[in-house]
Amino acid sequence: MGMLTAMWAGVAGLNVHGQALSAVADNVANVNTHGYKASRVNFGDVMIHSLTVGGTVVNQVGTGAKVLSVQNLLTQGSFETTDVPTDMAINGGGFFQVNNTSAGQTAKYYTRAGQFLLDTEGYMVNPQGYRLQGYNVDANGDILAVPADLRITTVQTDAIATSAIDISMNLNSEDTKKLHPSQLIDPSDQSTWNYVNTTRTYDSLGVGHNLSMFYQRLTTYNGTKANGATSFWKVTAFESVDGVYHPNEDDYATTAEYLDAVNAKTYYMQFDTSGHLVGVSTGDSGYGDTYVYGGKVSSSTSDIATALGGQLTFDGAGASDQVIRTSGTVTFAGTGTTSSTSVTVGADAAYTLTDGLTPAQAAAELCDQINGASPAVNYYAVNEGSGVVTIHAKNANGPFDLSVSHDSSTEPDFSVTGDDTTTLSELANMINAGNTATGTLQIDTTGMADDATITVGGVTFSYDGGGTATGANPWATLADLATAITANVPNVTATYTAGGTISLAYDSVGVAGNAVTLAMDLNGGGGSIDLSGSTLTNGWDGTTTGGAHEVTASALENADGTYSLQLTRNVAGAGSTYTIDVDEFLSTNTLGSEAGVGFTTATQTTVARDETNGVLDLNGQVELDYYFEDAVQPQTITIDYSPTASAASTQSAGSNETFYLYQDGSTRGTLQSLDIGTDGVITGTFSNGQLKTLGQVMLVDFANPEGLAREGDNLWSQTTKSGEPIENTPGQGGTGSIESGALEQSNVDLATEMVKMILYQRAYQANSKSISTTDQMLQELINLKR
């Protein structure tokens, strides 16, 4: 019996070592299988009987070995780097969960093999097509908390409208080109600005817009000032479309609308004595307009001089009571003032200066006296430095002049150059006052039927000789008609004189239409109307193609010492021109020929500002509203010249230069690549440079992961021994982190497996020997019979 037990023990040894060798062979076969976990065979001995005598075991005989279990070894495998971003390796504990849905049933599997790719529907799947589980995102890009089939649905992103522009720059404090605030910035004229920087911005549709900020250093600034501000730069933002610059839109009904748009895109940078940016403001306190002239005034008279003066009021569409302000210059020179030094501005009383002032001191004192006058005068003074004072006109209710006078005979060593009222001012006054347009109506009412009409200047008057008229503005006598015309026809005065005549006088040449239109409908009756006289067009008829425009005039001195007549019309703004053909003018209008004067074109180049101080931002920011076609309107863009304390813009010696320029908008983007972070968050990189969260990978762990059952194809399934799956994001709940672009190799150690293979082979041989030896012993036993 004992010998047979030995044989069975040998058989058992052969079996267990054969299984162990199979496990080794399986490990070796999967040495290059990604995510594979090695297994090992755990042995146990087999007992048949045990003899106990007196409580002591005296005889135990085993019958061989058996396989207790095949254990999964879940140690960490090394990583293999790949070029596929959707390849993932788990660095630590946990498994990927993949689901296989078929016939309405879902089978859940777990794997460490991270070979995933996107299928045609955007799902992330393994090589078998099973869908990886994770957390998708909602429409706002927020990660949802409910596990689901992980799907990448966003393949493009909306455009992002620019909302902020950050600029860090330096403006050259040594730049000597300084301009008066009234000078509009003209992108096409480099003499009107010092520096420009440009950035590409985007509207809500992703359409790109080139915005350029033009910087102009100012001689002075009268708007709201930040504490410590001593230097000022005006900035106007223009959009460039096909090389043409405009404030925002490229179509303006009037030049007044254009100028309103320019003003809305203009702001001011303020710097202190250390060159630090101390504020950005909008608005100033008002400056006069200037004009460019296409023709010079010529006259048969001698000694034509200038008279700055006359208030030019615009009342056209969009003008909104805009007033053109004129200006004059006072220059002090000489050895000093005396107690009798005085300067007279216009018709106001003389300003008497203190004795012994230098030209610079005299200029400062004159400014103080004018600006502090009580009651206030209709102009203000600006000290330009070096003894020069510029006097600007304010809004006023009537014409006034800014002529400056000084009696040099009493103080020959001290001079004041200003303006003298001479013949050119008289010419402007004559144009503005005009020769009254006149004419005579000869009316015969004999036989005229009731409701017969006479139309004067577009206003209809109905004859009511029999008391039965029902039409507008009835009249029975010529005296009544004259009274009615005066009351109802603008700018026309009608006077009845004996003999059946009415004299018409057009009393304002500043309004178009002074060539009074006459018409008559006798209503089938008698009567007649005759026009005598030929002077109804002697006034200034400002009718032009596209509409009627009031024309007014004033006089200016040119830089070259010649003089020009300023002509303006009631459409305010840069580009407003009024062109008169000299030959036609002289032949049809007596105003120019009487004075022997001819002129051509006047074009407005700067605009009068509102009497507002605007808004001051001490943080270096300004908000501009843009109206881009078909996009979200308005689109507010904040320009920040101090994005950080260390990157704040400065005014220092050197060059005008931009160090940093950033805007936060972008065009529509298409998905270019994926990146998976260690926390499993999937981020998409789009063609417009945007990064967007597209989902998050989920990991699953078990209380006893070695209790999972192998299902082949690198898959495991849950068993009662493994426990329930515990879902977490990578790095949470004991799970490992994700390594994107890598795969976990098998944890098989070939050296160990080879040693085991040798040991199992030797053990197998030894067990076979125990069987053969037992067989020989049994043979010897049988041979005893012989």
C-alpha cells in the first residue's frame, strides 16, 4: 500500500508541475502583451491519512501535491512611450472600464491595456470596439459627474469676440513733435501723430478686424486730470479696411456722424514727472476747429489784414448746436512790462499787467486774468510757453472778435503782436449779412375766383374775394396778403405799397432758398401776377447737389503771412467742403464782385469738442464700443495700458516702442490634437489656439483586484472575490495617475520565468523518477515469487 501511495504522489507531482509549467509558458508568451499581468501557481500538499497514538501524531503520510490557486500578480509594469495621444498607461492602481453593448445588454470589463482610439462616432474605444467609460462635458465645457461612454463630440469651437487688449509700451519723452488737442489725428497724415501700434481683433462671428491706435503728443490738455499728471498723449483708435482707416463703420451719412465716431474712439493717456502712467481719460474741455483752404483771398484794395472773430454756428443735421471757435495769438517780447502795460482783447476792457514782468511772466499773468475774469468772458487763454498766449473763443450768443491791441507808443521796448480789424473782417461780415434779396409782386385781383392760390417760397395763400374761400391762408386784400406772407414765409418780409404792389425782401442770405419761388393758380378765374425786379438772387444761395447748406464766412491769417477767407456750411465735420466756381460766382452774385474777391475751397480738418470733461480711469483702462456688421452689438473692448504693475506703459526717454500686445479673441477653430492629463482630463487643442476640456477618463478599483477573472483579450471581469467596482477620477480613491502617449508593458520578468521553468522541469523529471523507482520496487516484489 505504501509503495502505491508513492506512485500516486509522483503522479500528483507530475500534474502540478505540468500546470506550473503551463503558467510559466503563458507568462512567457505574453511578455509583450500590453497591460498583461503575470500569474503564478501556488502549490499545496495532499494528505491521505494520519496515525495518532495517545494524542501524539506518530505517522503522517502524504500522497503528493496539488495546485491551490493560480494567483494574478498585479505589480506595476514599465512604460512604453508611443506617439499616440489616446494611448494611456495607469501609473498606480486601478483599471479602465470598457463596456460592450449588444442586443440591449451591457457587459462591463476592466483592463490595464490602454490602447484606445476614436471611432467614427467620436467614442473612445479599445481594439475590440468596447467603449471606454468616463465623464463627458456639457455645452459649457463643464465635466458631468455621471459616468458614461466617453465621447469626443466637439470638433470645432465658436469664435471668441475680443473683449480685452493689453498693451505695454513706452512713449518717447524726448519726442519734440507736440500738437494742439484740436488737431484731429489723420492716419494718412503722419504729421498729425507720433506713433502707432496695431493688433488683430475679432468679432463674435470670428471676422478679423485690424485696430490701430495712433498716439499724438499734446501741447496742453484741459480735460479732467489725474493727480500728478504733467504730460498728455491723445490716442484715437481706427479700424483699417483695405488700407482705409475709419473709427468703426465705413459709411457715415454726414461728416458730423464721422466726427462723432472719431470722438467716441479718442482718449488721453496721462503721465507724471517720473514717466509713470497715472490715468487714462476721455473727453476734453473744448477746442476750436481749423480749416484748410484751397484758395487765397485776393483783392484790388491794398493792406488786407486779418480779423479773427465771428462766431460760426452749425445747425445742420447731427450738428447739435455745435459751435466753431476761433482763436488768436498774443506774443510778448521785449525787456519787460511797465505799470502801464495793457492788452485789449476784442471789445473787452484792457488787461493791465504788473510792472517788470518777463515775456513768460506776462503771458502767465494775462492767462490768469482772462480765465479768472468775472463775469466770465466768451473766450479763454492757454499759456503756450515762451511768452506766447493762445486765446480761444467759447460758445456765445452772438458774434464777437478776438482782435488784440497794444499801444506800443507808450512802451516801445515791449511789444504785443496780435490781430487788427481791417477790411478782410468787413468782407466776412458783408458775406454773412449779405445784400438783401428783393423783388416786387404786381398783383391784379380783377376777376380772380375764390380759392385762387398764390405760392410764395413754398407757402400757399388762397384768395377770398367773395367770402367763400376754403383754402389755406385766406386773404382778401393785398395788405392782408403782405401780412400773411411776412408771418408764414421764413426769412421773407412783404410790404404793401399803394398801387397794387407788394415788395418782397429776403432778409437772410445764410439760408438756402433765398431765390424765392413764385407760383399762381387762378382757379379758372381772372387776375394776374407779375414779378418785377431782378435782384431776388442777389443773396447767397447755398443750394448744392444733395441738399441746401448755409454758408458763413470769417477771416484767418495764413502761416505764410497771406490771408484767407474761411467759408463753412451747416454740415459740420472734417471733410465738409463748399466749392465755389469763381467765374460763376462773380457772374451770378454781387457779393464777391463788389469787394473784388475770389476764392475756391475750404475744408474742415479739426472738430470742436463738447464742453464735457469725460471720464478718468486711474487704472490705465478705457472701454470702446464697436459695431461690427452682423455680429453682436455693441462689442465692448477694454484697452488696458497697465495689464500688470511691472508691465505698465511709461513715458521715458528713448524710442516709441511696444513691448507687449495681447488680445483675447479668436476665430472659429477646428480640433487639431488631444492631450490627456495625469488626472484624466482630455483637453482639445484647436486651430485658433484655444484649449477646451472635452471629457475625463474614469478609473475603477476593487477591494481585492486579484480576485478578478481573466476574460482574455486583456480583459478582466468582476467576481464575488473581487468585490464591487469603485469608480473614481485618476489619482483619487487609491487609483493611479494617467500617462498619456504611453502603454503599460507586461510585468513578466523573463529571468524569473526561465528559472522557474528550469525548476519545474527538474521537479517534473524527479516526479517521473519516483514513479519509475516505485515501479521497479514493485517489480522486485513480484520477482520474490520466483
